[in-house]
Amino acid sequence: MLERLSNARTRVIRIGLILCLSFVFSIFICKGWHEPAKADAAVTALDAWPATPQINDATASPATTAFTPSAGSNRLIVIEVTNIPNNTTVTTISVTYGSNNVPATYVVDSANNQRRQAWLFYLTEADIASATGNTITVTNNNAVNFSVNIATFSGVDQTTPVTASGGQYINNTSPTLNYPAALNVNAGGYGIIAAGCNTTGGTIGESYTDHGETTVGAGFSRLGSLAFAAASTTNPGITYGANVRGGVVGLTLNPAAAGSPGTLQFNSSTYSVNENGASVTITATRTGGSSGAASVNYATSNGTATAGSDYTAASGTLNWADGDSADKTFTVNITNDGAVEGNETFNATLNGASGASLGTPSSAVVAIVDDEGAPPAVPAGNAMLFGALFIGISVYGLMKGRKKEV
């Protein structure tokens, strides 16, 4: 009987070990349970296409405009040029940024020798950072009439910002201005269509947002865009009531891989302040990434120091914006009470991190260094007198006690 119980117990232990090993294997080898793959971020419009072009119906080259992109991460400035030369001279257009003329990257044009043209360019984060000033300059060797629209997008891959592009000229053979072939767009990507044509009106397909029409010389400029949640293909086209003459271009923006939000922690586990120093500043840092907004709560608590008499309790929330990795601080006021009490401490703690992980150290000890010094020393002679007095009193008490016993 005992042997059967022992065998059963052994089998249970073996099964338990197998289950534990399987669980450990699934976590540390497969990693699929607790370490999901990072998804791509989504491209979003940071500075929308303008209601009126930043450079409107220019007739001379170069033409300039000031443009400062809004703050964000993985930004891309997209520049659209509609050129209506009404001739077939081969056109050359270039775009630069800043007084040091950082060149924008050319993407596509509809046809550079037609009477109605559309062009697309872009500037990356690196281009924005290297530019001195904020002047967009467009140089056009065939500047009869042209307009320039500028927008900024965030969350764009900086190595390969454009997934696909295309363009062509339709010469009165169709009522629709569309690309030669559909363009691929990744999940979280963004589609942009632009056209310069001889006809007003028209409807942009595929539920693209229509950003309006602008008169440019003897033609018209048209813009549309659409955010894509899922991977797809796109060829929206702009359809008019009759056959049209015009150039159309388009591109799809590639989303950046989702970055790390980083960790939030104190920059030290210990701080020190003199009691007469009025206050102490405590610093929290964001390291290892800055993707997305993040926040963390802070609070103080008593150690050997007491809130209200030694320091003023503090609590609140520290906030970081998307792309922000700057240090954040809070201040704790110190009370100079005049008492001789030695050095004292209180605690500071971070908790409730949101949008990022809580790092180490998340707690700190703050020392308040007493400025009153130690109590005055007793002179040596007085110390001997006090000692003799103490001994005398002790002996007297002892003798008195023995007399009572007798």
C-alpha cells in the first residue's frame, strides 16, 4: 500500500515538473506570450494642407515662403507644386529649405514637358534639423504660373519615407486623372494625390479627403489625402464630367516602426540638502526611448524627518510629450526650525507610470543636513564633578538600602 502511494506521488511530481518546464519554455524560448512584436506607428497629418497655397499663382522664379513645421517625431514635410506653363518647354523645378539651401528630395512629376503639371518633393527630420532658418524656396525655369502647397506629417519612416509613387499626363482621353498603376500602401500609411488640369470641379475617389481647388493661371490645382489603417493599394483618381487634360501624381507615405516609450526614474537614489537651503530639487529622467506621451506620479513620505515641521510634503504628476526625453523636476521646501536634532531624512517615490515603464531607481532618500551642529560639549572639569556626584549618590543609596535590610 505504501509503495503504491509512493509511486503515485512520484508520478504527480513528474507531471508537475513537465508542466513547469513547458511553461518556462513557452515564455523564454517562444516569447510570444509576453513579448508581442512591435507594430508600426501610424502616419498622421501634423500641419494640414492649406486652404490657400503658401505660394499662390506665382509668375516669377525663385518664389519663397516661410514654413515652420509643428513639433513632433519622425516628421516629413511634403511639398506639392502645380505648374501651368501652357507650353511644352521641358520644365525643371527644385525645392530647398533654409538660407543654407538644404535640397528637398524629388519624388515624382506628371510629365515635365506638358502644359499642366504636378510635382511632389519632401524634407526629412535630418533636412529640417540641418536647415538654417525656415524659408522654402522653389526654383522653376518655366515659371509662367505655379502654386506651392506644403504640409507636415508625423510618424513617417525616415529611411524609406515613400512606399510608392506614380504620375502621368492625361491628354483628353479620359474624364479621370489617375495613376498608371495602383500604389501599395502599408498599414498605418498615408496616401496623397495632386493634380494640375484645365478643368474645374471633379471628384476624388476612394473616400479621400478633398483639400480643395485653387486657380493657377489658366488651370487648376487639386489635392486629396487619406490615412490607411490596413495595408492596401490605392489609385483614387479625380473624375470630371468630360475628358480632361491634366497631370496627376501621387505617393504613399511609409509609417515608422513603433519606437520604445522608454522608462521613467529618478536620476539618483540619494539627495542631500542643508536645513537652511530652503528647498531641494528632485529630478526624474526618461531614458531608452521617447515614443508616445508618458507620465508618472511622485510623492514624498516621512523618514526620520516629519512633514510639516521639517519639510513640506509634495505630490503631483510629471508629464512627457511624444518625442520628449527632457528631464522633469519637482521641488520640496525645507523648514529651518532652529532645533538641534541632527541629520534627518524623508523619502521620494515615483509610481503610476503611464505610457512608459517605471525604471530604477523609483524611490530616493533625501537627507536634511542639520545646520545647528551638535550640543555644546561639557567641560572636562565639570564632567569629573558630575561623575563624582553621580557615584556619591549611588553609594549613598546603596548604603541606605542595606541599613533598611538590617
